[in-house]
Amino acid sequence: MTRPDPRFFDALGPVSLGALAELTGAALEGAAADTPIEAAAVLSHADPACVSFFSDRKLAAEAGATSAGACFVSEKDKGRLPDGCGALVTPIPQAAWAMAAERLHRGRRLDPIDPLRHPSAMIEEGASIGHGVVIGEGAQIGAGAQIGPYAVIGPGVAIGRRTRIGAGAAIGYALIGDGVTIGAGVVIGEAGFGLAVGPRGLMDVPQLGRVIIQDNVGIGPQTCVDRGAFDDTVIGENTKIDNLVQIAHNVVIGRNCVIAGHCGLSGSVVVGDGVQMGGRVGLADHVTIGSGARLAAAAGVMRDVPPGETWCGIPAVPYKQFFREVAWLQKSAARRNREGEA
């Protein structure tokens, strides 16, 4: 996806580079002020009509190869940009990009004056719509779907055939497959927890991605699935998620995974196929859990877990190592007690 999905985001551009520089307080170098910019994008997805930002040295290669028309960048890093990419020089590249993104894109929301079911919504024959359900502009609901009372289906959302949505669920910015089960009170597609330090302190970074839920996924009541910051949050086919789970922006979960209640998956976590997580597992941001791995209840995972391994503890380690350490601690404590008694 090179641009925010127009089903969910209105494009407010084009805006000139000079106007974006004025808006953000950046100094424009290497590009004409009247250059039109149509969209905000991350480095790897940007095209010549996009503005991006660079603030993480780990992405230096992407900065050097970007096709963006311009990039917010610090003074010391502006030399990393390729020829043809204008530099918007600022001490706060991510925050400046966030301000530009807000100027270029607006998330589509339900209009309070619209009827409960927008006339443009497409509802296939055989779908069951409960009392008080709100269905936004351009939403699509497949045959045999069941939407519980007072659920909210946002603009552009697509819900597959035979999918069941529980009472009071709120779904936006999402494409949902066939045969999915979503429990009561689930919230899908709200903005991820993305923040940057701006000129007046903390500010929200616009979340311009979607949520993709593949066929036959199950999601328990009160679970939250945030939409991606730019890339999508994805839940793979036939994965089952318990109650009260938090899935942050840009998380990608494979197929046939089992995630028990109270787990928390931080931003940009990647989970392979067939992973099992016990209750209250916590995953730090950007870690990768290999296919077939198992995480014991309450494990706090701070680094990548290889495929097929079983980890436990805080911080989580391979289970044999964990129990060796526990045994050593118990023996050491018992020896100290004996010495104290002597």
C-alpha cells in the first residue's frame, strides 16, 4: 500500500512543499517550494508525490534509496537523502511529518447526522442486522453475516460472509474475511499508540493503515486491535484470540495461532504460524516470534524467539534455562537458611 486506503481516508492534497515547510517550521533545501505533494508515506512506500521522514539510523539504507519527493530530516542527516529528494530540515522530523500527514489526510468518520444505515452501504441478502446497529458510508456486509445489537460498522469497512459480530462491537478501518467471530465489545481499527515529541510536547502521529482479519479468525470480547501506523495490522487465517487482548499497530500474526486472555502485543511484533501464548504474555515492540513457538503464561518477551522453542519467565528465556535458574535459586536460598540456623 503506497497511499492510505481511500475507503478509509480522505485525501486533502495536493499541498506545496513551501506550505508544508511553513506549517512545520522546516527549512526547505534541494526542491522548489511550489512542488506539489499529495500524500505522506514512510520511506519504503513513498513515491515522488509523497513526503516522508528519516529519524532512525537503522533506516539509513531506505533513506538513501527512497523515491520520496521530499523528506523531513535533521541537519546532520540531510546528506543521506538521494538526489531529487528535497530536504525539509528540522530538529523534529517525525513530529513535523505528523503535522504534514494531518494536513494531507483525514480519516473518515461516521457523520452524526447520517441515518443508522447509510444508503450507500451494501448489505447482501441473508445478512442479519441487530437493533440499533450503525453502518457507515460505503460499508459492505456479506451474506449470512450476523451483526449484534448496537454494533458500529464504520465507513468503508468490509465484513465477509457468515461473519458474526457481537453486541456493542466497534469496527473501523478494517477488512474482515469470511467466517470470522468477533465478540461483544471488541474494538477494531482505532488509532495505534503512536506519539512524537513536537514543539509543544507530545503529539499524536496519524495512523494511516488498516486492520486485515483473514478467514475464520476468532476474537474474544473486549479485545482491542489497533490499525497500522502506515502498514497494516494483520491477523492470519484461523487464529484464535481470547478476551481482553491488546494488539498494537503494525502487528502481524500468522495462521492458526492461539493467544490467551490479557496478552499484550506491542507495536510491529511479528508472530509466525502456529504460535501459542498463555495468559498475560507481554511482547516488547518489534520482536519476532518464530513459527510453532510456545510462550508460557505471564512471560515477558524482550527479544526474538526462535521457531519451535518454549520460553517462560520475566524476562523470558528458554524454559530449560528458566527452570535451571529457579532450581539454583531455590538451592542457594535453602543453603543460606541452613547456614543461618547454624
